[in-house]
Amino acid sequence: MMQEAFITREQFYAMYQLDQSLVFLMKKDVNGYQYVYTNQAAKDFFSDNLEGKYLTEIVNRVSVPLIEKNYEEAIANHNQVAYHDFYLENDRIQTNKTVCTPIKYNKDTYLLASTSKIEELKIGTSEGNASNTAAFNSLKISPSMMKHLFDTFNVAVNICITDTQGVIEYVNASFEQTTEYSASELIGNTNAMLNSRKQSRAFYKELWSQISSGFIWRGEMCNRTKYGRNYWLDTTIVPITDEQGEIKHYLGISFDVSNKKMQMTKLKNTEKLFQLITEHTKDFIVITSDEGIIQYVSPNHEAKLGYGKDELIGKFYMDLLSKGSAEKMQKELAQHGEFDSIKLELEICSKDRRTFWTEAQLTKVRDSKRKGIYQTVLVAREVTERKEMEEQLRYLAYHDALTKLPNRRYLIEKVTEYIRIADSSGSSLALLFIDGDNFKEINDTYGHEIGDEFIKSFGEALSSSVRNSDLVARIGGDEFIIVLTDLSIDEMKRKEQIGQTIRRIQDILHTGWMIGPHTFSPTSSIGVACYPEHGSTVAMLLDQADQALYYAKRVAGKDSYHYVKSIQETRDSTLVR
């Protein structure tokens, strides 16, 4: 039971019960942030009593890191913090502003958070920019996927979505502001209208080769605004695929880094400008001796790392890095020539052991006054938020949007790795191609919303049937793949291992689950292929398991399974008859 807070429930209600904003009093403990009191507006919004529950039980898991980051900042700085977030429900995007205030009482830490709605746009209506919202609404991207995107992105990011030919389908307000074009001028045209001619054809050829092959591209490019001004962008382009793994759109997110480019140019020109910039830039600038001892650090290091200037000067720069980053930097320095410029990402540790990520450029230069003496100039900027975004984007690229299970692309890469492990360890693996029986009837009878919930529950049932070392993936519709690893190379023992798993799958499916008032106890058909007997590649194993599934459905009937080996026996017996 929660202990009484520094304020009573009656006092809290008296102050905030009539407030139209959502007001929460939370207490921080070892388990996270626990709701102590909430006002009536919050209870009406969540249709539930949050008191006694934790933030992670209520808020979408993608949003939790952003919220907790702001909470921790307020507590650490002993000051109010305000931040914006997005909430996507059906066809509406809601922008909220939250103000959180830390409160210390005895040894306990509390947080008072007040959330108010700023604006709400309905996709595909006359609200907001009509051409923009109509184009956005036409995209075949699931609400689940878009919620992940809006939970991650913020208004400081330029967002552009194109089709596979590069034709612009959606841009956000930040993109319009940067390019000086309106959405109606951009949508329907390609990004070629922004080309500054600063990059070669080979640059764009390589970019298209990478993204059209399904890989994420990241780099810097120079574009031109409507009125002829050049600007530089740090850009990430992500292929967005459908459930079958086919690329349907490209999502571009970019940050305007024109100021940083300009500052770095000035830095190279004059020593005076170097001093001016390093004192005021947000970039982290360090000069070390040839041995790696810090000789100069820009002032922002002190605020960010918690060290005094005297503590940093004379310290080995690598002592500020995480173990992995220090090893990475040593390796890069050993591999490059004496005056090569090195670009790499480094994780820096503050005095209180918190970490943040930077993208650093290292350049070795001769000392202008002392012959034979060299220094290293290191210019870095924080990219922690971008790293977090890229992790979210990588997750979307390798996971099914509905079930959150790995998709076909992840499956192909992982099974290739499993095959290498099986070869080195003298073990075997099995690939189970699973097709839900009568899924179409469920969709036709109950509708697609129930059908989607059924597919998610089906995937959860399969995941609960296998070991942590095994893999469950959804490759489309009601088709799933289970990869059983570390199996015996002996055929009889392996069959027993596989049989136990299949019986467990069937038992869990037979037990079933409820969706609303409806009870489902589904069955499945399973085709089994084993490595190395039935194929040496992922494609061969998938094909063989698919053939075995066909025989399971057509010959053995529903709720059955079939091995590849017995396919030839079935054919032979058919020929004899």
C-alpha cells in the first residue's frame, strides 16, 4: 500500500479537480514513477483509476524513454521542464505540452505533471494544410507504425515521405520551413527540385542503390531552397516495406546542419575565429597532444560532463570514453595514416557515469610553432537523440508492424547466422512453416479489427511455445515461421525434440484465448524442414517447408504437420495406387 504523500488526497482535489489539464502527482521509487493522485480530467481521459499504478503500465513503451528523460532532467536540475509529445488515435494527431515540477519531501522525490492539448489535426480533412493531410492520408502505412514514428519524432526534424520513384507524398511543417516551399508545391514532384548540384551523379547513384536494396542510408547532402539559398542536411533515409517485405515508400528524416558547416569552415580559416566559435558553439571541441593528453576543451564540456576545466586539462581523452568507444578509437587511429581525417561515433561518460553519444571528426595537425610536434583536433556534436531514432527506425525495418515479431528480412539474416553456428557446433536446426487454419473465415465473420487482434494473439501463442533461443517470425497474413535451434544431429532424437515443440504449440492453440466476448481455439497446419538434410540456404529451407505445409493441409488435413522427408513417400504411394 502506498504511504500518504506530503499532501492529502482532499488537498490535491481541492487544487486541481476543476483543472481541464491532465494533472498527475507521481512518486519516484526503485520501480519507476508511481501515480499517487490524479485529477478528474485525467481519470476521464484514461477511463481508469491510475493511482497506485506505474508509468510503464499506462504509457506506450515507445513513449516511456522520452517521458522519463524529461522527468529525470527536472529532478536533476531541481527545476521545471516543459516538453511536447504526440498522441495518435485513429485518424487524429494530437500535440500535447507537459510541464513537470520536481518536489522533494524528506527523503522522497515527487513529480507534479500537468499535460494540456495544444492542437489536434484530422488526417484527410480541411483542418491544417489540406494538400498535406490528404497526401498523408493516402499512404498505406498502418496506424501502429505511424504511432511509433510520431512517438519518436519531434517538431525539430524535417520529415519527407516519397514513393519508390522519389515522388514526394508527404512533408511536415519543418520541411516546408527549411525548403521555403509549401507542401502543395512539393507534393507530386521529386526531390530533384531541391538539388543544389553540389553532389555528383555518383553520389545519388550510390544513395539509390543502397535504399532500393532495402538498406538505411545516412549522410550529409546540400540542397537549395525555393529562393536559391544552399543549406546542408544530416539525413537518414529508411525504406518502408509492407508485410511481404516489398518496399513501398522511403522515409527521410533530416537535421539542418548549415550553421555547423559554416562554423567549421571559419574554424579552418583563422585562429581568432576558432577561439570565438569554440567558446560559443554547441559542438564539443578538444585538442590533445600526440599522446592523447587533453590540452584544450571547449567550455561546454564542463557543463555537460560535470568536470571542472582543471580536471580535464592533462587527462587522457580516452579516459572520458566508454570502454567500447575507447577501443574503437584506438583501432581507428592505428588503421589510418598520419594525417587522415577520421569520422566515428563515440560514447562519452560524464563524471557521474551518465553517457551520451557524439559524432566526432578527428584530424591530426602539425604544431605551427614547434617542429616535429603534432596535435589532434577533435570536433564532436551530440547525436544521442538521433541514435535513439535510428534504433526505432531499425526496429521498424526488421519487425512486423502488427505483431512486433521479426519479419522476413530479419528471418533471412538470422537463419543465415544460425546455419553458421550449427556448422561450427555440430548441431542441427528446424524450420517450421505455420499457417493458421480458417483465418479468412475469422476475418469474414468478425471483421478486420478482430482479425488483427487474432493474429497478434496467434503470434503470442507461438512465442510462448518455444525457447528464448528459438525464433518466431511473421512473414505475411496468417503465415508464421518458427526456427528451432541447437537440435540434435541424430534424426530420431531431433524428431522427438521437434514433436514435443509441435505438441506444445497445438496444446496452447487448443486452449485458445478471448477477444472481447469471443473465444477462439484455433488450429494450424505445419510444414517442417531440417538443416542440413533439406537445404543448405534459407531460401531452400523455406521452399521445402512450404512444400511440406502444402501436403499437411491437402493430404493430412487441418491441425496436422508434415516433414519434408515424407513428401516423397506420399508421392510414391500415390503412384503405386
